[in-house]
Amino acid sequence: MCGAAIFAATSLSAADRKSYQVTGPVLEITPTTIIVQKGNDKWELARDSKTKITGDLKVGSKVTIYYTMVAVEVEVKPAKQPKAEKDTK
């Protein structure tokens, strides 16, 4: 039962995550990144052992990379206090 609940929660959060894509020629490949040219911009996207690669990934290949943006840390800053009005006498 717990396993089903965890699977459902994981599936739900993955479904809520918006996905994006970028297409262009590969400029550089490392074990942890793929750099793609999109217009005048270079896009560096992280990859890991779970990244699914279909075909022969090499520099110069035209690729479409599907990705999501996920927050890894959130730091909440204290709200600024309004300045107290000066007493005028």
C-alpha cells in the first residue's frame, strides 16, 4: 500500500513538471554536459547516467534535447521592514 502511494505521488509530481526542448548542433560533449548552439546562444545542459540518448551523440550532430527545470535549493530572505516615519516637531 505504501509503495503504491509513493509511486502515485512520484508520478503526480513528474506529471506536473513542465518540460521544454532545445534543438541545434552539438558543440561539445562531456560525461556531465551537452553544449548545443541555438541561434547565437550556447546552451549547456546537464546530463547523468539516467539521460536517455537515442542514436549516435557526437559533436556536430543536430539534436533535440528535452529537459525540465527543477529547483534544487530555495533560500527565503527576510522581508524588509518599512522605514519608520521620523517625528517632526
